Amino acid sequence: MAWISLVFAGLFEMFGVSMINRWHKQPDWKSLVLLIAGFGASFILLSYAMESLPMGTAYAIWTGIGASGGAILGMVLYGESKEWKRLLCIAMVLSAAIGLKLVS
């Protein structure tokens, strides 16, 4: 259950980052509430996952999902560059997170 919580924590982290972008473009109360809710849910789920997973592994996977997912969302939703070098770096981040899971 901790791993599922950790994955959802990463997904909520991605959502929170997306809401930061929305807040910059459309600074209204709804954007702010969604931003706070996204990061709040992310931290709560991360905290739950860290009750049974090693801190270093949980944090690395959480940030890996958030960072890679944020970059992918930027490419898909906001027209950011899809250059092969960026995709390679995303793959390396995800590979490192998966590697930590495998050795834990």
C-alpha cells in the first residue's frame, strides 16, 4: 500500500506543479485552492508512504515522479521542447528511481 501511496503522491506533485503554472497565467482563488490541495495531498501521501519505506528511497521516487512528470506535462500541455536530450534526461531520472526501488 505504501508504494501505491507513493505513486499517487508523485502524481499529486505533478498536479501541484501544473497548478503553479495555472496560477501564474490565471491568478484566481480556484487556482490557488487547487494548488494547495495538490501539494497538500502529495505531502500527506508521501508522509504515509514514509512510515514503511526508507526515507531516501521514498523521497527520490517522489521527486523523480514529480520532476519527470512535470517536464512531460510541460511538453504535452504547454508546448515545451521535446528535444531528445530532454527525453534522455527524463529517462535517466526515471531509471534512477526504479533502480533505487530495485535495490531497496
